[in-house]
Amino acid sequence: GRPLWLPSLAAVLQAGFDHVVVVTGAVPLDLPVEVIERHNPHWGRGQAGSVQLAVAAARELGAQALTIGLADQPFVGSAAWAAVRDADPACRLVVAVYHGRVGPNPVRLRADMWPLLPDNGDGGARDLLRDHPQWVCRVDCVGSGDDIDTVEDLARWKNR
């Protein structure tokens, strides 16, 4: 009875970020709070376009780092968001780790990493994490990076 993205947004807001940017795609959202909203009209081409919109918003805000996550990961709690955001500023890429397994979200990228992000396709920071392990700092987090992509995933989620 609740939108899937609502717990994800609530966790981000509870983490106390200075600014929250929500990039929408296929479905316009009726957001219950004031956040910076960007719409990706090319959402069907993959996640990279949405990441680029978030990067553009971060640049406009003068941010030195950007913490990114997905709306379909309702088990990422506010403590995980905060832990990734607050990791050592010297870390170029920060990724959440749940029970010894890389999340993969949220992920924090310092501004010097933004030009290396893809601008098309379904990639985000995944390729950077894979191709440059020397830049990655892992942060142990509570929760889970599991996402809800299918009706079967949703059925498992309802039973938690």
C-alpha cells in the first residue's frame, strides 16, 4: 500500500544530508518533502543519465562529494547513508558493505571522480569501483543493499 521509494527517501532524509536531490524517471513522484528534483526524460537508456543529472545538481550546489543510492533499495537505512557520507574525506570512492558483501549502494564519490562516470548506459559508479580498487574505501554498514527489481523480489520483501 506504500510506494517502494518512500522508505528509501525517508532513510536519506533521516541521515541529515545538507541537500537531497531526487532524479525521477518513468513515473513522476509526488514527493512528500521539499528536495531538489530533476527529471531524466531519457531514463530508459539506463542509469548513467540519472547519475549525470545528480552530478550536475551537486556541481550547482558547490559540493565536494556526492553520495548516490537507489530508490529500490528499501533496506538501506539512515545509518548506512550517514556512514558512507561521513567516511574519510580522503577516500575518492566510498562504498557500503553489508555482512562482508559490497552493497553496492550507497556510494560516495569525491568531485574529482565525477568526470570518470559514464554518461550513457546502465552504469553508475560500478565500473569505477571495479576498475580502480585502489581508490575504494569500504564502510561496514547495517542493513542490506538488496533491491526490489521484480514481483518476486517484492514478495520476498513483504515477508521480511
